[in-house]
Amino acid sequence: MLVVRPSLSIFLTGRLVVEGPAGTFGEADLAGKQARVALASLTLERVPIDRDRLADMIWGEELPDQWSSSLNVLISKIRSLLARCGLDAKAILTSSGGAYAVNLPPQGWVDVEDAVRRLDRADAAARRRDWMSALPEATVASSILRRPFLGGVEGEWVDARRRRLQADLYHAYVLLAEGWIDRGNEQLSITIADQAITLDPLRETAYRLLMEAELSRGDSFAALSTFKRCEEMCRAELGAAPSRATVELAERSRQGT
């Protein structure tokens, strides 16, 4: 099978790295948080962003007095690094009508986008109960999504993007926990469901999957303990009782004991 190597690879999770046909550059080359946000936002939004909005995404409320010239410097720096990697910088980071956009070349690849595509495929396979297809896709997606996005950088756009990625990671964990129950690996399902609960303790889905995995291996007491955790969370944080589906699992657990 012929494997086509991407002409441009952009890693936005973990340490930011850009790979081109003639070299790479990373966070140290960008020399500043603002350049990292500029590159990430233009890459992921994938639509023209006017200068005012881009500046707001980069600096937020701390907009410098000379932000226009500072933005010019950031764009010039990113283009020079892309060119150094053997890429057509002006074709990739375009400018038109006072707006900027990133256009990936053929076979261009972005880790976050790859994770989302894989998660979509895993979701579709899970609906067909095709866990042989869903599990590998969800596993790769989760391995990308669990890495920090623009670590050490704060801001409204960055925080919003992190929330989206966290929701995607939770969904990947849910698919994996469900799939491994179906494949008979209850212990792995328990481990992953616990990770999902740690990631977002205010959602019941992972509690139910953890209970199902514990029941599947015959541990009704553990399932009841998980229900107690869920019930305490619902009452303390949401001011409500657990959902009917979660309560029914608890009843199964009591029958098992």
C-alpha cells in the first residue's frame, strides 16, 4: 500500500510543531505566545479572519497600542518559518482584503482535525456496532486530544477551543468504554470510564458505563459505589437526582447483591 507523506504537518497539541518538506519549526522559533495563537487560530478556523478579529483572538483585552504593526510582525515571522521549511508561504498563509487565512497544500495534515475526523468515523462505526472499526479510530483520536492544546497560553479563543476539544475527548472515552465492554475487556472499560469521569464529573454517561463494566464482571458492590458517587454529584452540583437510566442500573446492581 502506497503511503502518501503529508506535504505539511501541523501539531497543535503537545508541543507545537510544523513539519514541511525541507525542515521543521516549533515553539522556540515562534518566540512568543501570540505567534502560537495566531498560527493555531488561522489553521483551525480555516476561513479568512479580518485583522481586528484576529488581533482580538491573539491579545484579547490586552491589545497593545501598536497592535497593527505587531500583527504584521507575527504574520511575517510565520511566513518566513513556513518558507524555511520548503513551503510556499504566501500560498499557505494568504492575505486578501485585510483578512488572513491558512490554506493547506495537498495532503496537508493537522493533528486536531485528524482527531475530529477519526472521532466522526468511530462514532459512525459505533452506531453500526462495528467495534473492530470504531475502537482503533477512537483510540488514536483520544491519544491526540488528551495532549494539552497551546499549553501555557490563556485567552477567550484558546479557552473556547479547549472546551471543544475536551468535549471531543470525553466522547472518545465514552466510545472506548462502551466498545471495550462489548469486546469483553471490562477492566480496560473501567479504566477509561474513570478517565472520562475525571475529565467531566458533571455528566452521567461515563458513570453509567463504569457501572455497566463493573456489573459485567460481576461486581455489583462496585457498581453501587459508582452510583453513590453519581448520586452525590447530581445532588451537590446539579440539585437533582440521577436520570432514570442511571437509577435503573442501580436497581440491577442491588438485585445482583
